[in-house]
Amino acid sequence: MNMKLIYILAMLFPFMANSANKDEIRQFDAQVDSIFSAVYFDANQPGAAVLIMKDWKIVSNHCYGIADIETQIPVTNNTNFCIASVSKQFAAVAILQLAQQGKLSLNDPISKFFPEFKAPFFNTITLHHILSHTSGIPDARLRNDRNFVLYSTDVESVGYMKTLNHLNFTPGTQYEYINPTYQLIYQIVERVSGSPFEQYMKKNVFSRAGMKHTIYFEPDRDIKHLAHGYAWDEDNHKYAEYDYGEESFFATKADGALYSSINDFVKWEKALAKLKVWNVASRQMAYSRKVTIPSDAEYGYQPYTGYGYGFFIQAMPGRCPVVYHTGDNGGFTIYAGKVPLHNVVFLFFSTRNDIDRMQLVNAVYEKMEPLGWLRP
């Protein structure tokens, strides 16, 4: 039986996956709590929410610390975190939806959607390259203007591409994670669908998934149960909130700036697994490695890891694939992962950036090993 068939059977019949008895689950839950409580030990400091599900049943769920230092409101499962680059998978799903409908092709060149981009190489850069971070387009956003860094939109942020005259490498030959290419998706969705980006996302993505409280950041927008991001201020020996609520290029939406809670994100994972927002072919494409991430990559390197469409995929020897994405901005440190073969979901949303996220995450996966939840 090949891996693709095993994957499909596991998604359709989750009861076939390895299960653990109640004592093993209790022990696992205690181990998870021990891992995170060692870091988030102070109830008055910026905290985190952790949730792990197996076959859509919660096996571990803990909230630590506070969401807002000023109000001392604690983190809960309903706390809305900025999930930063985890937002990219939502934009990727929107493109895959439009491809399913025949309104575009992943082989379409960027020049088809942006005739205002004059360089000839935009005729060879495709949506496939954009989704997989293999376009070669450099991140040449203006950074010496603080107002631009803080407030520029998806449209303004990629304006430099109109006059761009060079690439970092031939499209499709290397991996380089940059945000501006995903910001292009904002305009592609609008130009292809005929709907404003947020309207399209709400109708075709969030509503289909039942995500009633997930929302994009706007400077004056009221976001319920809002968390704030913090960094350690060494000079004053305390946690300090970032300016402008958060940090650089925080207003761009297709690549980041989405706020969601642990509870709402579980609905997203169910929608992905149960094909509410895409079909089997799109899911398979998104969860398949298109490029291997080199050890000298500025963002995203983990051993045995590649990038698909909006997702990292790690396939360590002796383990089945782990599909995930990370997010970092303005103090927020996010991890949203899953083991599709065994129907495991692992969410870790934090309001502070002075942690070793992957060390914590990997420690949890090690505790899953004896349960068979990573068995190929």
C-alpha cells in the first residue's frame, strides 16, 4: 500500500490510526504541561495557549500567563493572537480554490496578473514559484521610512516590483522565504475573483470553515479578546509591548496580520481535513514538498524539511510527515502543526518572542513517539 493511499485512508477513517489508552493520554498531557510550564511559569507574564488533538478529541490543552500586561487578562482558548506568517496558508488556499474553479492556473506567469511589472522575468515566474518561495524575487521593500514599514499595505509593499530589474536566482532553482511574494496574492485574488480580498476570504475561506472570530488586523479595528505581543526589555528588566500594537509590515494581510484563537484555528484544521475549503488534489499539492530548505536559509530551516504551498513539510527518517507553519512578528511566536497520517493537530500560540519555539515543539513530538502518533 503506497503512502498516498495510506494518507487518504487515515484522513477518511481516523479510527484506523494508532490510539492510546487513558493512562497514556494522562501521562502525555502531564508531560506537555511540564514542557511548557517550565517556560511560562509566571502567571503575570506574557503567556501562551497550547492545544493538542487526536482524532478531533483534545488530549492536552493548557493556557499560561496573560494576553495583555496592562489589563492582566489571562490567555484562554478564545484569545486572539496575531498568527503572522501562519496566515500564508489561508492565502494559498484562496489561490488553490481559484485554480480548482479554472479561473487561474498555478503555471500562470505573474505578468498575467501584473502587466505593470515591466521586467521580462515576470513572464517566467509563476504562481507555483510564488506559493513555494522559489521565485527568486528579492525583498527590496523600502525600510528606511519607519512609517512605510509600519503602515504599508499589500499593494504599497510590493510597489518596488514595478521597476525591479534583477532576481536573486533563476525561478524554481532555490528556496528563499520572502513575504512580498505572498503579498502579491492579495491583488491576484481581487483581480481574478472580482471581490475585495477580505470579502473573498470571509465568504470562501473563513465562513466555510466556521471561523467566526478570525479577522485581519487594521489599525482602528476592534478585535475581541485581543492579545498583545511582547519582547524582553533588558535595560528595564521587564516585558515591553511593541509599538503600533505590533511590528514591521504588520498591515499586510495575505502574508500575515491575521488574528485567530486556538478555538477558531481548530475549526480551520477540521475544514482542511474534511475538505470544506478545498479538494483532495489541492490538499495533496499543498502538503507536498516542492523544494528542500537549505541549512543556511534565513527562515524556516529544520532538518529534513521542505516547503509546499503555504506549509512546511518535515519528513524525518522513521517518522511520517509533519505539516506545519510558524509565525513571528511583534513578539508573537506561533506554531500550527499536524500529523495528517494520524490525525494529530498541535497548536502553540505565544505572546512573547524570548523562547526557543522549535525546541519546545520538538520536545512535544518526542513525547508522541511512544504513542505511535509519528509512526510511518
